[in-house]
Amino acid sequence: MRNHIAHLELVRPSDLPRFAELGVTANCQPYWACRNDLVRDVTLPLLGEDHADALYPFADLRAAGATLAMGSDWPVSTFDPWLGVHVAVTRRRPGEPDAEPLGAAQALPLGVALDAYTRGSADLLGLGSGTLAPGAPADLAIADRDPFAGAADDIHETRNTATIVGGDLYRG
């Protein structure tokens, strides 16, 4: 396992480039990076609304050269990766397309968020290179739709229909 720091809710700007310099993976749980009840009722009253754009600085970490890994923070939040990907991309709670995003400048492109959830996490855990090749182990999730084909506000509606782990197929 690589060196990593998780739960990156608030990072001092001067520390952002240190992730790349030190080879430390930014292990992020994006499901929290929206204006949920905790952020509205606890975090922002303590920090002040003027710091909202600094919370969960995923785009700033990426721009500073940090390697990103993403996960769910289960069991204290959902383990559904599509909900986390949705928030990483929109910075809004799933199902609330008109909500004010939390730090919209920190949103990630869909491909970057998916890469962090897949290859980033696999690399962090030492599970392989994230490359599909004949004879290589392949753990796959098969989605019911192409998340790139629809609106970003619909990413959370994506569902996995099957998962392949070590060559074994699991449905639903």
C-alpha cells in the first residue's frame, strides 16, 4: 500500500504540492463534498461561508500533481461508488440538480473521478496497474448505461448490473 492521507476536507494551500513531492496519494471520499446537512449545519458555521470553496479541494490537489484515489467512507456513508462519482463531478447531492454546489471550482471531470475510483484506488492498495491485457487479472464492474452519454446531474442514476472479481461473475 502506498502512503496516503484520507478525509481531505480542508488542506492548507501550501500543502497541496507536497502530495506529489512526497509521493503521497490523496485518498478522497467525495460523497461528503456537497452542501449536505453536516456541511450546512456544522462545517460552514464554524469555518464561515467564505471558506466553502476550499472544502474538499479535489481539483486543486489534481492541479498540484497529486495522485487521487477515491472511495466511499463506508460504513458511515453509502458504498455506492456512483453517488460519490456524482458528487465529485457536480459538487451537489444526488437528486438535487438545482442545489448550490459546494466549491464548484473543485469539481472533477467524470473521467478523472472514475480513474480515481478505479485505478487510483487499485494502485493505492497495490492491486495492480489498472490495465486490461490477456492473462492479467481483471476485476470489472459493468454499468447499466454510459455515464458519459447523459447529463452530469444524472450520474447517480447509474447502477452496476454485474461485477467480475477474479474471473467470477456476480449479478446485481
